[in-house]
Amino acid sequence: MFTPYGFSKSALLSIRIGSINGMLPPRLRLKANLLARELESRLVLQRFLIHLLIAYVKLLRWTCRVRPIDDPREEIRNQGQTYIFAALHAQQLATIVPAEPGTGALVSRSEDGELIAKVLETTGVIPIRGSGGARRKGGAAALLALVHHVQSGQPTYLAVDGPKGPRGTVHPGVAMLSQKTGAPVLPLSFIPQFRYVIKRSWDRVQIPLPFSRIDCRFGEPLYPIDGESVRDHVARIQQALMDLEQETDPGEAEQARLAAEARATAKAKRSQRAAKAQPASGSIADANSTSPPEADAA
């Protein structure tokens, strides 16, 4: 990874300790040293957050009790199949509490994803770095790795509206994975008895509190259908998650509905402004492209 000045992180750390200072002009050396100090501070903070989050997840796993509801996993395993967990990004911390060792989890390549990946490794979950779609950053490679993981007989987990939302909008990766492997998608809703909701985050992320009971409600397994498009499969998954949240967590479901309405209103306003601007720009173009009368007569 490179900084805005074109130096790699490892090169900046080398500059910071003076190993290649003599190779740079004074002005560039100063900028590099400033960037290196900033990078070191961020790395120290990141390590601290990783250890803090790992400790907190261990506390949750020791003190919280998970209550599965309508769990179809044993029946699916008895049929010789595995499954794909699908949950909302807001609930991902709660999903780590009962994590099955060997489960593959799609984790974004962002700095937040780095934190989550380190935590998952301590629970026996295998992080697979990328994003939920073939066209997203690292998406094609991540999808291929997930396909191989499912074909090996292990389950996988995706926060289907992550890493940046919009909240409740399912990205196509989970449907593509299901269609390529034949594995059913298991919609999940995790509701901690006690929790803290970060209301200003895009997904209203939920932090379970220690000594909570966490209800894990399963939806009906969603198997791929022959001839079904990815878009239609995504729509089924999204509807199942919406129904689960409405049933198990109506307060958060209402907040999600209001947020979706606000996004739709903002999009409509942008379209209206674009439509109003279009005739004016079109008339100017027409006027500029119109030939003078003399040319037409010729």
C-alpha cells in the first residue's frame, strides 16, 4: 500500500529510523518523516484496537448465551450439504459470538476489515478478504476463494449489505456464491438482550453487552433455483432478511425503512434537478450545432 507521496508503508518506516534519509532531498525527507510518524501512530492505535476488540469478543463468548430459533443446520448437514450464512452488517459483532470454527467469512480490505479479520482468526473463523461482488475491490478473487471453501464442505458467512451499505441492501456476492455451489442461503437475525446501538453509523451497528442472551433467528433456507437470475435471488434474500428483522427487531426495522425512504427522496430530488438542467444544456447544444442559413441554402 502506498501513501499520497508514493512511498510504501515499509519504506516510510525505513525513512523514519533514518536508514535511507541520505537518499532524499531535505524537503521530501521532511514530508516523508512526517508521514512516517503519522503511520506509526496509526499502526500503534490499530494494534491497540485489535487487542481491545479481541478481549471484548472473548468476554462476550464467555458470558453470553446464544439461543438458536428454527435452526435448520442439522437437517441440511444430514443431506450432505453445507450452507451460507447471510446477516446484516449491523449485527456482525453478535454473529462472532457463536461462530462455527472453520467457517469462511468475507471480510473487506478496509482498515475496519483488518480489525475484524484479526478477531475472527482467534475464534477459528477463516477470513477471506474482498468485497461482496465480482466487480468490487478484490471481489472476483474473494468469490472464487469462497466457492472453493463451500465446495470443501465448510460453511461461509457474509454481511450481505457491507462494507458500506446502503443498510439492508443485499449485494450480489451471496447470491452468486449460492448459485455457483448449490448451497442454500440461511438468513439470520441476531438480537442481543442488552446492546448499544451506534446510531450515527451508516448501518446503526449493534454492540452486544456482556451477560446478554442473544437470540439467533433463522429464516427458511433459500436454495438456488434453476434459471433464476442473480437479481431475483438477491431479491429473495433481501426480502427474507427484511421479514426477519421486522419480526425480531421492529424498532431497528422501522429505522431502516425511514432511512430507505430518505435515500429514495434524495435520489428523486437529484433526478429532478438533473431533468431541469437537461433542457437548458440541450438547447445550447442545439443552437451551437445549427448551421447558418447560408450553409443550408448551399
